[in-house]
Amino acid sequence: MRGALAIPLLALLTLLLGGPAVIAGLLDPTGRLPHDVVRVWGRLFLRIVGIRVELEGLGHIPRGPAVFAANHSSALDIPIMFGYLPVRFRIIHKRSLILIPVIGWFLFVSGHIAIDRRGGFRAKRSLESAARRIRGGTSLVVFPEGTRSADGRVGPFKRGSFILALKAAVPVIPVSLIGVKRLIPNGVLSLRKGTVRLEILPALSVFGRGPEDAAALAAEVREAVATACAGSSP
């Protein structure tokens, strides 16, 4: 029953708070106000469906911009990160998402980073623009697996997000989302109440590394995230 209510509940909250988030983005070009609205969206949804989030590792958050790299196992990951990561951040999305009503409008007016994948030149120009945004003070949240893990185990991390961190010369913060798959083992319809943990791990410096080191950095971050997931339970 809880899972069956999750999808309409999420849609309702998105409609109710999506409009205010878009308006907030138009009024506040810094992105702070719309992010705060979406934080309410994430926390409210999780609270209603009975999911409690424990937060650890606050001392590992740097004072400046960073790339936060998290494992990805379910649809809950987005509301967990928006609701409880105590940083105002942007995400990377396909440029075509801007055309989706409410969600796309929010992404556009709130300054989230659109990547144009239509050809090498457009993609390279998008990445260069994204790196400039990060250098200018914009933190980024990425899910480097690229798709949700089917069994909850942390898969290989793709190098693209780490090229951005290296180009922007900002630290990478591994983030482990622990116990999420246990609460949603077979999709949204299997959702059950319980506790998950958002654990922020020590930063990895990119000092002395270049874009050619992106694959090695991706593997290092993946190892940190996977180790925390394997050795902890909420």
C-alpha cells in the first residue's frame, strides 16, 4: 500500500511545490531560494512515506565548491540528496529535459547544468561551460554510475563527472547512500518505511592531477563509496 501511494504522492508534491520553485528561481538568480523549496519537497515526501534519514560526516564538507559523487540505487536518491545534503548544489541533466513542464522549467531557472550531447563539439563546449560554473562557486551532485544499481551494489563510476572536477580544480566528496535499496528492493511499489544513512566521506583532492587522471580518480571515489556502503548499516 505504501508503495502504491508513493508515485501519486510524489507527483502531487511536485505539482504543488514545482510552481513555487519555478517562481523562486525567477526571483532569485543565485538559486538559493528554489533549492530551499526543493529541499522541502524532498523532506516532505520522505517523511510522509515513513523514511528517516541519518546524516553523518558534516565535517567533511569543504567551504568552497566541490563535486559530490554518490551511489545510485533507487528513485529515493534524488529526494534524499535534495532534502538532506546540507549544501546548495546543482545537478547535470540532458538539455532536452528543459522541455518538460515544471521539472524542466525548474532546472532552467534554477541554474542546473544542461549538457548538450549532440556531437563532440557541443558536448565539449557544454563541459567547458560547466567547469567554469563550478570554478565560480557552484557545487555539483553527480551519480557517476550513470544508471541505478539493480541489486544495490555500487557499480563502476564513469569518468565524465570527474573530468569536470579536474577541469574546475575542485575537490571530490564521496557520498554513500546506505540502506536505501533495502527499503525499495523492487522499485517504488515495494517501498517500505525505515531508516537510511547519508554519509559524507573525506574529500579527495585533485591537486596535481589532470583530465588524463579521471579514470583513476573515478575508481578511487568508487572504492571509498563502496567501502562505506559495505561496512555500514543505518
